[in-house]
Amino acid sequence: MPIFKLLINGESRSVDVEPDMPLLWVLRDELQLTGTKFGCGVASCGACTVLLNDKATRACVTPVQIAAGQSITTIEGLSATGDHPIQQAWEEVNVPQCGYCQAGQMMTLAGLLKANKRPSKAEIRLAMDGVLCRCGTYHRIQQAVEKAIENYNK
């Protein structure tokens, strides 16, 4: 098997895996970064969202060979201390119920804010609609998104 060099959360890592192995399984099984969740396996639910070169990307359908050499940020890399404005907003609003989709929700918002620090409501809705919440905490997610954007721009 080939060895792939990955830049994950600012740290260089090497993995010896098949080229078509999904990035999700490399993160979870090979590197023990379990914050990124498996939801559907077909890029429909968003639970597996990570940032690939600062763009929200579904790790369940991204082969490791595509991610090699690019900057990858997982929920663990958003902030080691939990003080990122998105993480703080999620905590302040007490968003999670089961919490399963929350890493995907936060990473999706992080990708949006990397591209646009002041997104419109339509841009927010378009980005966030791609991440499903099984518990239906969308009202709290929306509150946290608004708070995170406010804090992000301070």
C-alpha cells in the first residue's frame, strides 16, 4: 500500500492505506480522530464534514489520495482549548441534544466563515441545510450560528 502524507490540524501525519480509502476512515480508524462522525456514507447528512483547504468537505466520500498534500482541519483542530467562536457559541446556546451532527454543523459553519465573514441569511441557510440533525435542534443551531458569526467578527 502507498504511504500518504497528510497535514491534519497543522500536524504532518503519514498513513499506509489504500488510495481509495475514504478520508473519514483514515481519520477515525488510522489516526484516532473520532470527532468526525460517520452518518450516511454518501455525503448526504454532513456528519463527516471536515475542512479541506478551508472548504467544508464530506470526508466519507473523499478518497485519501485526494486529501494528500492538502490542509485538513477536523473538529479537534478547530481549537485545542474550545475557545473558537463557533465552539463557544454552541456551548452558550447549549445546542446539542444527542450531539452526533454537531461536529459537522460546526465545521460547515467554519468553512462558510473562512469564505465569507459576514454571510447573508440565504448563504447561511444554503450552507447549513446540508447537515442533518436527527434530534431536530435546528432552532438552537440557528441561534448558535448567529452568535458565532457575531463573535467571529468581533
